[in-house]
Amino acid sequence: MTHAGAWLLADDITRFTLQAGVTCAVFRGSTKAHILDRKAFHGNLYAIYQEVMTYFQAKLNSALIPHAQGRYERLELPESALREAVVNAIAHRDYRSTANVQVYIF
């Protein structure tokens, strides 16, 4: 199996590399002084992506916006921006590094 195949498909990526996780955290304010929640995710890249998106969608504030057909829920951060940030963090990491990718929301 190639490295790319392992990263994308392996259930336990730690069999192929020492570190393959993403650590997420939510902070109050604009510094790391007050952490509200933190969680680490491990697995293949697709599973990590799904878990990180679910985590942040649950942690972000949302508002119910009136609409002609009722109302819809809108996150405080556009989902497309969140998705791009998470994908970029995972895709552009240094895969030679043993450190987890860190994705923080302030």
C-alpha cells in the first residue's frame, strides 16, 4: 500500500506512521488563555475530516434565520469556510512531522 493509500483508507494509520491525528480546540476570546473544549481525532483522513467537521458544527454557535419556507440554522462561521480550513489543515500538513495538525477556533 502506498503512503497516500494508507492515509486515505487505513483504519489504523498508526500502523504506518507515528502520528496522524488532528487536535481541535475551542477557546473563549482571542487567546489560548481560556480553553472551552479540546479533542483529538485519529484514523484515516476521511474519518478524521468527518469527525472534525461534526465536532466544530456542534461547538459553534448557531442562529435560526427566518425564511419564506420556515427557518434554517446558520452557524456563526460559514460552513464552507470551516470545511476549507479543515481540508487545508489536513491536506497541507507536513507528513514527515510527528506533530498532530491543530485546528483552533477562537
